[in-house]
Amino acid sequence: MKKLYFLLIFSCFLLLHGFTFAQTTIFQEDFEDGGSMPSGWTNVYVNSTVDWSVFSGGYSSYPASAYAGSYNALFYSGNYDGDKTKLVTSAINLSGFSNT
């Protein structure tokens, strides 16, 4: 009986091991370019014309600092009128990748 359990567990291990996939980072960007927006990023205005900016932390220290590094993207509009702007990267070429 122990041998049967061992074979069952071992078979499950082999089966699950066959379904693991390697992961490749396709796109990586940060805001560490001296406090300026990375090249190719654009503001797409949805409601009003408030731009995203690169900042260290947030407005009134919320958040107190960037998650990683020194700078982060920040969207702040002090008028609370529902301002909305999308921060969009340039096109990312995925032609050399499968399962994306």
C-alpha cells in the first residue's frame, strides 16, 4: 500500500512538474531618469488636461516615497473635479514571444 501511495505522489509530481513554465520579462521601465518621464510615454487626456509627473513620493507625502528607487509617476489634481488622464507607454513589440 505504501508503494502505491509513493507511486501516486511521484506521478502527481511528474505531471505537475511538466506544467511549469519559464517566465521572461518582456517590458521593464522605471522613473529613475533624473525626475523626468521616460521617453515615449504620453498623457492621454480623458477628462481635463492634467498631466502625470515624475515625483519622489506623493502629494503631501502620500505615499512617503517611491515603492522602489527614488522616483514614481504621480497624478495629482487638487480641484477634485473628476480629472482623469491615462499614462501610456509607446507600443511594445511582442512579435518574438508566444503565449502572451
